[in-house]
Amino acid sequence: MIKLFRNIRKNLLNEGKTSKYFKYAVGEIVLVVIGILIALQINNWNIVQKEIANEQQILLSLQEEFKQNIKELSFDHQINLTSINAVTTLLNFDINADFETRTIDSLLGQTFNFATFDARQGVINDLSSSGNLELIRDSKLRYTLNQWSGELNDYAEDVIVRREYWIMHAPSKVHTLLPIRNQDAFMDREDYARAILIKPIKVPKSNYVAFLTSLEVDGFLFDYYLNQSFVTTNEESILQFLESTLKLIESNIEQ
């Protein structure tokens, strides 16, 4: 093609057609410029298409990660709600009514059978560290994803308070009056499977009455109730965040 243009220009000069030569030269320059612009446009289009393909893959990965987090948090949240209900029942328990010691064992087992949500953050952490978060075109979604770590930080603080309180303040009466092994029998769940379960043992019913009438126990159970309440409230907030963000992610996935 270049050789053809060169021959045409040479023939025009040889024939003395200078004005036609300059017009042709200008036209040739225009064609070259147009060709360069088209090539750049095609290259830019290819880059944009590649970025869109990468964005879609990122969105699919985020969709899977957020679905998994919703599933795991929902599971943990139900366990913690059961714990809240059990400790509430203990705090309102009527010791003057006839009761079976097994009932108290069951309530204590459910009370201390709390769960801690461990969020999956592999995809979002990779996006943040690599800078690929900018490939997501939806500015609202980018902003929301940037809030994810902050949501978890609030939750982590309440979880730490609950755990530390339990470790540091569990009243001695839990150990001296009641057999802990009896409570463990009521902590059976799919993520806490044991090959061997320890058989419960019997202690006098008066031990249970002494346990339930202790101010030390009452104070501990009430504080535990408050700490667990903060955790479950935060879980509900995180669930709402995860579900709304998942909808936003899915609205950006091209079908």
C-alpha cells in the first residue's frame, strides 16, 4: 500500500502536476491520520471490553463471597438468638415452681453455646490490595464495598467483649455447684461435632436452687445477656448490609 502511494506521488511529479501532487499528499496525510484514529479507537474499545470482562468476573466472585457470608452469618445468628432466649428464660426463672434439673442444664448449655461470625474477605481484600476495585463502574457499589471492613470492626469489638467477659467473669458457682458436662450435652450442633459425648451426672436439686438464687450468678447472667444482645444486634445490621450489597452486586452483573 505504501509502495502504491509512493508511485502515485512520483508519477504526479514527473507529469508536472504539482498542485495535484500537494492535494494528493494532503489527502494521503488525512487518510493516515484517520487510520491512526481508527486504530486507536479499536485499541481503546478492546481495552474497555477487557476491563468490562474483568469487572464481570470480579462481580461474580463477590456475589459468591457475599452469599457465603450471608449463609454463615445467618447460621451463627440463629445460635446466638437461641442463646439470648435461654439466658432470658434463666433470668426470669421461677425457682418456686416445680422444675427438673435437666431443664436448667439445657438452658445453661444453650446460653453458653454462642457463635462468632468469621467473615470471608478473600475477594474484597484482593480487590483492595491490587487496586482492581476501581474496575467496578458503579460508584455506589464501590463506596459500599469500602464500608465492609468498618461494619466488621464494630462487630469484632462486641465479640471480644463478650468472649473476654465470659472468660474473666464466669462465676465459680458455675463450676462448684453444677456439672459443666451436663451443659455440654445440649451444645450439640453441626459445626461442633464430637466423636465422644460425656455422660451427664446427677447432683442434688438444692445445688440448682442455690445457683439460681445467687446474686453473683444473676449479675453474671445479666451482663452476659447484655453483651450477647449487642452481638446479635450487630449481626442483624451486618445481615442487612450483606443482603443490600448483594442486590447491588447482582444488579451490575450482565446477563
